[in-house]
Amino acid sequence: MTLELCGSWDHPGPCRWPHETSATWSERHSKVRVVFVADAEDEMHVRALIDRALVNGKCVGPDGKLSQWEVTEHAAGVLSEREAAWSARIAGAEGAK
């Protein structure tokens, strides 16, 4: 996600579209969740970047290790209370600039 949304693992300044990526594992299966903050006019573009990162099926991490996966399904979800608070905080900080 970071490579698609930011262009690199390390970049100066804040992310153009702040995001938080998490994964939960059950044996060899993972559920990845990406929460992002974007203006309404950027939302569909950001979703397309996330989709592209998912369907690509591989990524070389900052440690040089290749990770590979197969997407079986993906969909937009509902923010948890913690995620909603995080996104509101980030959106407020972005708007203050």
C-alpha cells in the first residue's frame, strides 16, 4: 500500500493520503485492512491504487524480501471507532495546514 499511495517506503513530509495498513493471520491466510484519509475527489483514485496494489500480488519490502499473495476478495468496510477517531484526527491536522 505504501508504495502505491506514497511512491516509496521513505519520503519527505507527510503522506499525500495518510493511511494505516494492518493484517491479521490465520495459518497461511491473511486479512489486510487499509484505512486512508483522502478528499472526496481523490477517494476513487486512492481506492484504485489500493486495488492495484492488492491485485499485483507481490511486493519487495524495505528489507528486500519478496512477499507474494493471491487476492480472493476485497471490499470497502466500515470504520471502527478507533479508525474513525484516527481519520478525524488526521483530517483535522491536514486541514489545519
